[in-house]
Amino acid sequence: MSEDDYCLIDATRPPRADGPPYAECVLCREPTEYPESYKGITLCPVCEWQEAQRTACSG
């Protein structure tokens, strides 16, 4: 059994934008790396990293 078998969190991410305009982070309102046209939750690199720390699988 691999380490990946323990983590059930869906890790899909929106596509990266080629340039502005960028979507706002849903937590801090800073620009993200994702296109403004993306529909869904977008996080800036800092909030994305913090969220990953909070939701990391422990095993």
C-alpha cells in the first residue's frame, strides 16, 4: 500500500493563467496564478500552501 492510498482529498487544481487578469484568492483577495474566468475556488500561492498544511493527510 502506498502513501497515496491514505489521502482521499481531491487534489485537482484549476489551470494556470498565461497572464492577467488573474482570479482573486477567496481568502485574502490577493491575485492568484489562475485565470479570472475560472469558476470555482481559487487560492493564492500563500493561502494554497497554508490550506495544504491544514488538510495534509497524516499517517
